[in-house]
Amino acid sequence: SRYFTIHSHPKGLPTRDVFSLESRTLPALEAGEVRVRNRWLSVDPYMRGRMDGVTTYVEPFTLGQPLEGAAIGEVLESRDERFSPGDLVAHMGGWRDVAQLPGSGLQALPDLEVPPQAFLGVLGMPGMTAWTGLNRIAQLKEGERVLVSAASGAVGSLAVQLAKAKGCHVVGIAGAPEKLEWLESLGVRAVSYRDKDARQLGADLHDASPEGVDVYYENVGGICLEAALDNIRVGARIAVCGLIDGYNAETPSPGPSNLSRLLIRRARMEGFIVTDAQNWEHYPTFLKDVGPLVAQGKLDYKETVEDGLERTPDAFLKLFEGGNTGKMLVRL
Ligand code: NDP
């Protein structure tokens, strides 16, 4: 099996040479174990936090051991009676070509007419995150005004469409012109944050939603949060999903100078982790809600694909440069 590992904890934005491609011979299967040939690997922003060697809400990666992440593959060999060769499964043995793990760590793919890799993106953890943040954390209501940062990414692009489907007025923040165009094609007012300070971005958000926003779906932090705070309405809710702007910061950046807006507007800002039991138990409801829309082509989703295990670190690092639209994936 070939796999990626790291031998030291990166400082700041990781460089490509932090990642080392290694190989090892897998032992024969023990009772209950399954061997899987991976077809699709997920790279996700949260993986950066796992490289720091400290426990947050997940354990850090172990130096020298294979990195982990969501993956979809085909069962090669099984000593768990629930799985047979040829089955497609989802599991956390990513960053490698062949994974060997206990059958308890595998999930059969839900029965929906969608490509299998959709369960790493729009119908997997990122999709579930968008749905949870909007509906359960922000408690979005029909017709409200919504703002989403990193709006063309895996989470953001579903969040904007779910909000549109609820009849909301939706503004999305993104980087590149093609991303803004895609968002506009989905009926979203798209605003770029590039080369702007918080004040300028705030003014542009005001133009895009002159009456302000009831819900801010936060994926970025930094100037996006500061600009968003200038535009919140009374009773606004901010779902703090991610703060990617700070993931590679070597020193903490100062908080928004206008945090007092939360108070003035009697708004609520709440963090959440999608995989906590009280959120994840609603995954079947999410699939029932969103699965048919994806299968019928009523929801648009994009994938940015890198080919070959060797490209996994490059795919991961692109997340921090905006090198992806929609879900970032590696195809083996
Ligand atoms: P994306 O597909 O959105 O990829 C990351 C995107 O973030 C990039 O394409 C880029 O788009 C944007 N970005 C990167 N750096 C910056 C920056 N400094 N300023 C502004 N935008 C930036 O990733 P995901 O959809 O997987 O994740 C989105 C967010 O959701 C992340 O913060 C992640 O940590 C969080 N998350 C939280 C979960 C939870 O349980 N709370 C679960 C899953 C994800 P652009 O070109 O627009 O800059």
C-alpha cells in the first residue's frame, strides 16, 4: 500500500515537502478486517488542524503513520461477512491507495442514483455540514436574507442553494471570477473579497443586500466576518462553520473590531461540529431532503479533481489558495 504521511508539524501554510509518499506491505487480513482499493480521496480544510499535533475536536495525525481522511473505494478482500469483493464503501482510510481496516469502520453507500464520489461532497460530510449549519444552527426561515462565505466551495455551494430553495435572498462571497459567475448562475448575488479591506467588502455586501442579513453562514473569518458584522440585522444568527482564513496563521490575528454589533443587533453566533452525535443523527433526514434533489439534477454541484495518489498533497494545499470550485477530490 502507498500512503502519505508527515514527519513534522508544519508551521504556517504547509509546503509540499512536508508530505512524504511511502509504501508498506499489508499483512494478511485478520478476522473482521476488510481490504479496500480506494477510488476517490477527500481533502478537507479541517485536515490542516490535525497536522498541528494538538487535540482539538479530533485527534491529531500521528507523525510517520498514514494520514487519514474520507475515501470511497471498492472492497478487494473481506473477512467481515457484511462486505464482499466489489462492494463500494465509504471509510476514513484516505491519503492512500489501498486501505485495510475493521469492517466496523466501513459504510455501504446509500442507495441513490448519484456518482459514488458525491458521498464525499454534496451528499457526504460537507453537504451535511451545509444543511446542519443552515437549518439546525442558524434556524433559517423562508424568505430571510442570507450571506455565505467561501460560497463556491463544497459546503458553501450547497448552503447557498439550500437557502435559495427556501426562497431566501442569498449573497455569496468568493474569490475568482469563474466562481462568482457560477454563483450568479445559481441566482446568488456574488461578491469578491479579493484586494479589499473589511470596510470595502462591507460596503459591497451592503450593496448586494441593502437591508442586511438575517443569517451569516461563516466559513472564513477575517475580513469576511468583520464585513458581515457590519451588515447583520436585528435578531441575526451567525453559524460559525469554519474559519479557514486563520488555519495557516502562525500568530493569532486580532478579532474583528466590530464584535459589539452582535450585542447591538441582539444576534447569536454559535459554533458547531457536524460529526457531534446530536447533529449527525439527522444524516438520514438530510439524505431524504437533499438526496433526491441531487439525483434529479435540481441541485448543482461541482467537483475539482486531481488525478493520482501523488497529487493528494497538492489537492489539499489548493484548498488554501482557492484552487477548487465545489468539492476538492483526488481520483485514483
Ligand atoms: P471549500 O471547498 O470551501 O474550500 C476552501 C475554500 O475556501 C477555497 O476554495 C477558497 O475559495 C476559500 N478560502 C481559502 N482561504 C481563504 C481565505 N483566506 N479567505 C477567504 N476565502 C478563503 O472547503 P469546504 O467546503 O470543505 O469547507 C468550508 C469551511 O467549512 C471550512 O472553513 C471548513 O473548515 C468548514 N467545515 C466545518 C465543518 C464543521 O463541522 N463545523 C465540517 C466541514 C467543513 P475562494 O476562492 O472563494 O477564496
